[in-house]
Amino acid sequence: MRDKAREFTSETKREIWRKQWGRCAICGEVCKGHNATRRGEIHHIKPISLGGGNEISNGIGLCDKPCHQEANDYVFRHTRRSA
């Protein structure tokens, strides 16, 4: 079961994509609209686990692969705690 508190609303997602012209913020590929060449996802800039929220200013549109995966990997590498 998904935790809705960790997700952006549909309206917020649309606004983020609108501000980015439907393009991935990293590679520039079209991810939204009828000309989409890749599937798009919204990424939390500051993760919920670190106090980030679901507001427009904390979201960025990325293509699902490889950019969204690279962003998640970067966050994981730079936020995990030392054992």
C-alpha cells in the first residue's frame, strides 16, 4: 500500500511539468505530452525522509531512466548514515 503523504498531488505534478515544458530537468528529453520520448516522474529534491515536502518547489521532473534512477542513487549515496 502506497503512502499518499509521500506523493505529489496530480495538480502539483502538472504544474512542475508545465514549468519544465514537459522536459526532463537533467537530459532535456520530452517526458510529457503527445511528443514524449520517455516516461516522466516527479522527484523530491529534498527527500520526505529528510524533511522535504510535496510542494512545487521541492519537485523536479525527470525521465524515469536513467535520470530519475541516477538522482535517487545520488541521494542514497550522500544521505545514508555511517555504520
